[in-house]
Amino acid sequence: MIPHSTELADVLPFLNRPALVLDSGSGGLTVWQEICHLTPLLDTFYLADFAAYPYGLKTEGALVERVSEILATLVPQLQPGVIVVACNTASTIVLEEIRRLYSVPVVGVVPAIKTAAIASQNRRIGLLATPGTVARDYLNNLITLHASDCQVVRVGSNVLVALAEDVLCERHVSAEAIAREIEPVLVAECDQVVLGCTHFPLLKPYLTQLAPQVAWVDSGKAIARRVADLLGNRADPISVGSEPVHIAATTLANLDNQWREGVAKLGFHQAMTLPIGKR
Ligand code: DGL
């Protein structure tokens, strides 16, 4: 039995080279699900950095500092087999720095502009992401490289991030509010819309209902494939027990009960609080 604890040390004996999956909140769980689906025997540790949520409104400097602080605390203890930055907002700026600091393989998530550009019939693609991601140089480069012949309609929305959190916690979600946010990509008649924030696949049932003609493109499966490739044989039974162990943690001192229930339903064995830094 894994003890209910707020001490990382108490759960460490149950984790064997886990995948460390990180996001500001629940968005990275959409990537985590794909990883577990493809690599079902892998132990995982999911960190939701609610103390610093939302990442999409942070300056680049503050975000690099925060992600570095979290990894400096977690990596030496968890000894992960792979680090997955399951957040577009962070990945578009921190990956280089993390790869410089750690010898562990690092996988990031970036908006699937290339996939959408390849599939678009009318050469009009949309991008829903955080205000941070839509403003990044990284994104301009992606568009120049892969979608230079497309009209790209960018929507930076923090409202959609908050609505996605409501989905996980089974709170009321207003379809009208979602419709208002996605209006620019619908008005432009984009046939492919990139979900450039890992929170947004949580809204997919609403999105497909509001605009069934649109292909909503996310990177979850591609990230899971990358993780499986990197782990190779390590994706075979590596858990200490015969079943994989999944631990979720949030950096907020007070664990929200709805969140605890939400992650339990996804298959986590435990949700713990792990305050990191002076917040
Ligand atoms: N889930 C995140 C992303 O993929 C960020 C959400 C936020 O905290 O703003 O960009």
C-alpha cells in the first residue's frame, strides 16, 4: 500500500525511474493519458504546479526560473527515466536549458502547426494557445518553417485554460464562453485548428459539438510515441510491483478535493501536496 503522505520520500520506494510529467495544472494530464495508453507499465509522477498557475500569463524569465526550481527539487529525488514538459507555454522556452542541466531525456510539447499545415485543404489554420505561447518567437519560427503558405489565425486565451480546469473538476462549463473564445478561427473558416495548449483537449467534446466541420489537432499521441521510443526496452515492466504506480502532486499547499477526485478517476493511486519554493 502506498502511504498517504505529503513527503516525497515516502512514495519514492514505490517508483522506479518514473516518467516525470509536468504542467501548470491539469492540462498535462491529456499528455499523461496518452503516455499511459502507449506505455502501460511505466511508473509516472505528475506534477501540477498550481502554485504558479497559469503559466500562460508569466514572463519568459519567470517561467524559466519556476520550471528550473521545480526540476531542481524533483529530479535528484525522483531519478526519472524521462522528463516530459507537458506544457506548450513552458516547452517553447525552457527545453534547451533543461537539456543542458540534466542528462535524462527531455520531451516537450510544441503546437502541431506542421501537422495542421500538411492536412489543411483551404490553407487556413487556427491556433488556440495561451497568451504566452501565441506571442513566442518559437511560434513565429514554426509558422515560417511549416505554414508559410497558410493564413494562421492565432487566439491566445487564458479563459479556455480555466474552463479546461473546470472540466477536470467536473464543475459547470459554459459552452457559450467557449464559443466566444473560438469565434475568430470559425469566422476565418479554418479547417484545421491546433490545440496549442495541453489543457485544450479536455474541451474537445465541446469543441467538436460547436464546430464539427473543424479538425482539432493536438500533440498528445505524438509525445507519447516519442516517450515510448526514447524508453525503448525500458518501457517493459519496470515498476517495483507488478502494476505501474501513478502519483499526482500539486504545489498548492491546500489540495482541492475535486482535483483529488478528478485524478483518482483517471487512475492515480495518490494525489499529494508538495509545496515547492516560496509561494
Ligand atoms: N497547459 C499549458 C500549455 O500547454 C499552460 C496553461 C497555463 O498555465 O497557462 O501551454
